Amino acid sequence: MERLERYPSVDPSRTGLSRASEQELVDEARLLREDAWAEIYARHARQVYSYIYFRLGDQHAAEDLTADVFVKALQGIKGYAYRGTPLLAWLYRIAHNATADHRKHAARRQRETATDGEEIGERRDWLQALDDRRDMADAIGALTDEQQQVVILRFYQAMSNAQVAQVLGKTEGAVKALQTRALRSLRRVLANGAGPRGGP
């Protein structure tokens, strides 16, 4: 967890809206008030960063994409309507899209630079700082995209099924089904022995 501990955070008590409700905070953010955005960053930057880092396993990319997420949130806040869903769920959706775009661009760069029939490796060092077990990291990397999200949000972000459902735009039943399949796949991969990092 050392890399995550180094990620800079803002002391919420230093912002002027530390006691504001989410509705009040969104209202102020829509007016582009600097202290409102400082508070949003203080409350959620670390969670957004860890979500991205757990999915990419790349500290520098996670830092860059976290900044991008808050820029995109600032650009889109006037179109955001608060209806009781946590603001963090919206930020997670932006983060999901950012990581998906990052992967697509990375894969395209690999294809463009691959020569002599080199195999393009698409595996990532999933959850590198999150769990020292290489087989666990590789096993999570073998899951589907949605299963990875459920595992990260449920077990490493400690979110409830209801919260994960809000982030993914799914029903709680669908989240539970994804979780069940993910855990079954993890047990199977770990029982068979996950391959080395970056391997097939």
C-alpha cells in the first residue's frame, strides 16, 4: 500500500464546505466555486486514484487520469443533476471511462509498435500495491472487466452491493451475480496456479 500512501490528499477541515451536504456541495460546484471543488477533491480524490490504480497497476498513469477525472467533472458538472446518488458514483463512472480509453490507446500504441509478429501482451499488473500475492493479482487480471470492477469496489473499496450497483448502473442482483462468478473464477484460477505476471 506504500504507493497509495504517497498519493497527496487535502485535509477536508481546510476547505470552507467541510460540513456541507452533497446536495449543497453540488449546488456550489455548479456555480464553479473554488472551495466547492477543493472540498470535492478532498473527499474523493484518494478513492478515485485508488480505483484507477487498482485497475491499471501504474502509479503515474493513475495520477494523470485522476487529474483528468476532476477536469472532466468540472467540465460536466452543469449537466449533472443530483438525485440522491452519491457524487462519488458519478466520479467512478468518469474514472471507468478514463481507464477504458487509456487501455484502448495503450493497446493501439502496442499494435503500432509491434514487429515481427510479436505477441501484444494485454495483461496488466493488477493491484500491484494492493496485494503482495502475485497469483492473486494475476487471477484478478484474468477476470472480465465488470468482474474486476465488482471485486475492486466490493473488497478493496469496501462498498456495499447497493453502492456498486449505483456505480455500474446495474441492479443489486446483477452485482451479486457478477460477484459470485468473479469469486468462482478466482478460486479456479488460484487452485490451478496463476501464471507469472505479464505472462499468458
